[in-house]
Amino acid sequence: MDTIFTLKIILLLIMLFSALIGFAKWSDFKYERRQNRRNLEERINNLQTTRRLTSEELELITPYLTNKKLVKPYKLQSSLVNSEVSIIEGDCVRHSLYTDSKETEFYYKIDGIEVLFPYHLQLFALDYNVVEVVFTSRYAIAVSFNGYGLDTLADFSDNSNDENNKYGLSFFSNLSRTIREEEYQLLEPYLNDPSMVGPYEHGPSLVSPTVSVIVGSCIAINQSNKRNDPIYTYRIGDTVVFFPYDMEQYVEDINIVQVVFTEHYAIVIKLNQYDLKTAQQNQKQPNLKPHFAKPWESQKAEVELELEQNLTDANDSIIKIDKDTELKSKFTCEIVEQREETPLESANRSKKNNGIFAAVFLVVAAMLFAKYWYSFDSFLPVFIALSLSATAFFYFRKAESYTLDVNHIKTKIRHKNEIKNQMIVGDDLTLKYPAYWAPFLPDKTNENIDMDIVANSKKLLRYGNSLSISREIEEFGPPKFIMRNLILFVTALILSISIFKLVNITDNLTLASYPFNDHVSIWNIKDAESLKNSPIKKGDLVNIKLNGASCNAQSNMYLEHCDKVFINEQTANNAEDASFENDLLYAFFGDKLIETARDNDVTELEKQLNNRKNTDYNEDYQFGVILTKLLHIDRIILTVDESCQLLDEDKCRRAKQILLQTIKPTASTLDQWPQLVEYSKQHPNYEKIIVAGMLEHLEPQINNLKRSVLSYYLEKANTALTDYQHSAQSVGLALANTQEIKISYPDDEDISLTETYYNALLGKGGKVKVSGLVTGVNYQSDNTILDLTINDDFLYRFHQEQLLSFTSPIFIGISIFIITALIALLHGITICYKLIANRQRKNKIIKSYENKIT
């Protein structure tokens, strides 16, 4: 049980912590989108156009105005603001919202405007982009992107729901189409002649006619041991590619490549804007390349010359040379200076402890208390006190002061990842930067930039002369840190709810205050008069052991499953109202009322009827019937008659008719009933041969009459007992949560229901034993007790003395509840305040940078 409780607490902590973080990210994401909407409205109001949308472009974007799936996760807009084409310029940034490590929403933004890219035009993104767009009321739709039109990838279908990284660093997109006949014919020489593919292992056929798209930078790998005479193969990402018709000369920093696959490599059929036909026409040396000549000789020679001259800012080579070429990396990271962080820089991190140890010991204290609530182990309060002391110690304990090392570096940005708020500089150094710096940091730089970074965590503290953590803190103050508050808030909130339910604060508040006052008493009650006159109040503990108990007659005629009992040892004035006619009940419930027999008289009569010799019986009996002898007819008649005197005539009419038809078939009218009764009184134990089939009608009527008589007596007794239980001398007892109270009788006698009623009215009811906490009490006008509600939980029955001490589980539980509730309230308010303050601070910082940089 303890293990399960612990796991539940941990699981709830994790879930609440994740939910709060997710909500914060979701709020930021939605806020950014609202700001983008305002930017879009401002742009539309000040619209500057360059041309009108052509009919071909309108036809291509029409599916993106009618199909929700194509624009997902954007919200479908079915119409354009107008057909005017405008130009926006700037960095293309993908903003994403993650749920459970999965991207659930995203959008692309250029110059503060959300842009929808039809037909995967986002694959052509550069460091700086020029986009032709038309506007809807929520976003812009790109009609050309860095010179690439809508028809560039219109033939490709998307085979996956996974979204590709905008810059990719070499990856497959999930676009595909079928190779065209003209393209295949241009590739045939390279499929048929192994000498045309140089150092590549020849692939004589295509794996499939599917054309795929690869995006990324191209790497040349030297396959020769001779430095002065290299032979290259090429790779984009993990894919080995072959360039027919000298297409490698068209390689750029980031390439959009259409390829088909052989068994050993991929063959390029279009590189950026150059297709096979264009490459064939532009090929300077159409002859074969048996040695696979060196590519970009001029660029490589220039790089080697600059390296020899120790120039650190050499121009980027378009294609990255693999380490086998023995060239050093052109991306360097020079540490100019090492120093300690300044006081302003140190203010960017929390100086308090993270609150984890305080939260852990608070959870431990709550778990120990839960165990104590059920076990009453006398040693546990000591450990609870130690855990709470440890909680207080770690809560107020200051974190150790330390100073971080800062490196002043000069380097270039190779790549920026706005999803993770990271950028790669130098050879392979990953730096973290504040999320709100993203719009002001370039995606890539060609010049070395001065930066300050934290040595161990690689956090960016300063970028050039434009972005600086120190200046932010100096102008706008340090940020507010909420992680400590969040951990303590979630922990304390869960624990306070759990303890509130476990301890039942509402009922136990008075009992918990006993160590500071004497308002709680323990009552031992052994007679009804003491119970009636005792000054018992809510919050007291009682031990009741009394006779004269009866089940609540008003809600339960059969006195079963008692949700409430009444105690009264005095004899009722109307006890006789519950008395029963014993002779009548004995007749019904004692020996069998209807008795029959088949003797010689019956068989002889049946023979005579069959032979038609006994004419005296022909009026009452028909030929061939089965007969039987009905015994003690007088007892049946008199019992029915006596019962009918208690009941309405309607309940007896049918029984009388059936009985008359059974005894006197030829004279069975109701006016014969008084004569039949009188005859029965004068002739005891008389009997008669009857038709046996009549018993099938008679017995149900007698049973119905029996139930009516019993109901009559029970209703009469129930009324009498109800009045008795609500008399001034009675006291009602009920258990909390409508539990059943058990009434025991002397020696567990199996007494009848009628006897139970009669004994209760004589003040001789059963015995009841109840112990627990009084959760409710009602008084009569003379201040005597009318009824009590008692919680008979194990805690209140067997540990009453201990409940009135400082080691009381209730006192300890309410103390822990107060502590956790105050912690939750304090840190909940603090979190709200800090979130608002941080948002305002961030907005001021962003506005400041916008004014300075732009």
C-alpha cells in the first residue's frame, strides 16, 4: 500500500510539472501567433504590390484554399485578401510547439509574417530570402521563393507526415515522383558504360524509377592517396551521389537535389535550378573522365593558398572538403580571453537552491504520516518531525556561492537551430542562447564575431556589440526564476489535497485543537438516561454500550440493514397496538391451513360416478373428474372470516367466492357465506369430498389473504414503533457515511419480526455497541440529546486517548496540511507574479533591440 501511494504521488508530481511547463510553452506560442496576426494586418493596411497573381499561379494555389489537409497545421483560409503580389524579405524561421517530444504545431515566419509554403517551397530557404506572396486574413501564401516558382516541386507527392528541418544538414525529404523518359535517356550512357562513373562502383540499372529529393551540403571525398592528384567522390548527408555531365560545378552551400538510385549510389538528375539537359548543353568537356578530374580546382587552390598564409577569414569553399584531403577546417574558434563572470552576468542565474531537497523531504514527511495514520507506530512521529525539520533546513538554505568562468571568443556561426535555441560555431561548438535573441541572430556569418560564453555550460552571454545579458540586467533588472517555486508549488499542492482527504479536516478540526484547549471530552455511556442527558457535543469521543435498541422503523418496515437505531428502555404507552392475534397468525403461519386426503370414501365415490350409480352427487360432480377430501373445512372458513373482519371487503371477496365454489359448486353465491360460517362454528372438523382441480384456485387466494393480514399487523406495529422512536425519551444513533449499525439480541436468538416489534415497544430491544467521533448532534428544546452521528473509523474506536495528545495523527495531519497549503499558496502566487514580470521584461528587451538593431 505504501509503495503504491508513493508511486501515485511521484506520478502526479511528474504529470503536473509537465503540464505546467507545457502550458507555459503553449502560452508563449499562442502569444507569438497573435503578434504575427497583428503584423499581418499592419502589412495589409500598408500594402505595397509589385504585380498581379497570374492565372497559372492561382490554379496552383487553389488546392491550398480548399483542402484543410494541405495547409495543416495552419488554419484553412478559403479566400485571398486580393490578387496582388507583394514581396517580403528576411530570415525564414520555423517556430514549433512540442507535446510529449512530438511536434504538434508549427509555422514559418519571415519578417514577422507567417508564411505558408505550397509544394514544399520551404526547401529552398537561404540565409536571406526573397519571397513573393499573396495574403489571406491569417497568413501569406508564397508564390515564389528565392526565384523558385510554385511549379518547381509541384509534380512531387509527399509520402510522410514528418516535417523536415528547414536547413536539414543533409537529409531525405519525403517527396517523390516518377522519372521522365527524357531524363532516363540522358542517364543511359552512365548506366551502360562503367568507365563514365570514375571511381564509383558501377550501377548498371536503377533500383526504381522514383525520383527523390535530397537537401543538404555536398562533401567531396578524396579517393586517391596522392595529395596533388586527388580523385573525388561526393556525398550529401549519408548518401553517395554521382554528378553526370559535370553537374558538380553547380553546387551551392545548401543544395536541393533530385536523384534516382542505383544499387551503389544516387545519380543526380537536377541540382538546384540545373537539370540534365541544361548540364549537357553547358558541359565544357563532353569527353569521358577516366580519372575523374579534380572539381573546383580554383576554389581549392585558393583555400590552400590562404591556409598557407594563415588567414583565418578565408572565403568559404562551396563544397566542404573531407579530412582525407588533409586541409584544416576553415571554421575556427579562437579564445581571446578567459575571465570570471561579472556580478551582472551572475545575476542571470538563480542564487537560491532549486527546492528539490525541500520537496523530497516534504514528500517523505507526508508518506511517513500516511503510514502513521494506519499503523500508529509510536516511532513515526519522531521521523515525521525530522523530515519536516529537514524540509525547513533545505527550504531556507542558501545555495553555495560560486563564480563561473567566461570565455571571450571570436568565431563564425555555421548554423542556427531556433527550435532548440542553439547555434553551431567554429568546428563543432554548440552554444545556447536566449529564445528572444533568435530574431536578432543571423543563421550564418562569413566574418568572425566577438562573443562571450559561459565556459562549462556554453551559454551565450554576449554577441558582438548588439546583444548582451549584462546590458539587459543593467537596464531591465535580472529575470525572475520560477523553477524552485514550480517544484515546491506542485509538490505542496498534491500533498495538501491528499492530506485533506485522508485526515477529513472538516470533521477533525476541533479534535486537532485539543492540545491547546480542553473542549474535547471522552464519554463512556452504559444506560439510555445518561445518553439522553449528557452534554455531548460535536468533536467529542464516545463509547456507547446500551440495550433497548431498535432499527429505524420509519425507513424500514422489516427492520433490516439499520442505517439508524433508536435507544429507548421505557415501555411504550401504545405497546398493545403492536400486539398480534396469535390464534389467527398461528392458523396462517403454523400448521398447514389447507389439508387434503384421498381415502376409501374418495375412491368409492369416483367408482360410483364412473358407473353413474350415485345420483345424489350428480349436481356437484361431473363424470370423470379427480376428487380429493378437504379436511378441517371449519378452520379454513373461520380463519378467512376472521381475517376479512380486519381487511377491506375488496381483499376478501375473491377468496370467499373461490372457497364457496370449492365446497358448494352448485350454490356458490356470496349470500351463502354467513350460513357457511355459522355451519362451521356448529360442526368442528367437518370435511367434504371436492374436485381436486379447485385447489389450484383456492391456495393462491389463501396465500394472498395471508400476506394481507401480515401486512396489516406490520403496518400497525410500524406506526406504533415509529411514534415510540420519535418520542421524547428516545435517542437516535447513526454512523457517518450512512454505514449500517448492527443490533445484537441475547444469545443471538432467532426471534420473529413480530416479536422484534413487540419487544422494542416494551423497551426490550437489542443491544448496540458504538464507539467513535461525534460528527453531528441535535438537541431537543430541553437541551437533551435528540440524535447523534458518529464516525466509527478504526482511528476513533481504538486510539481515543492518543488522539488527545501532540502525537495525535489528526493534530500532526492538520499541521502538515497547513504547512503544505501555505507553501502551495505562497509559491502559486509567486509563480504568477514572476511569469507576468518576465513577460513584461522580455517585451521591453525585444523592443529595445528592435529599436537599436533595426
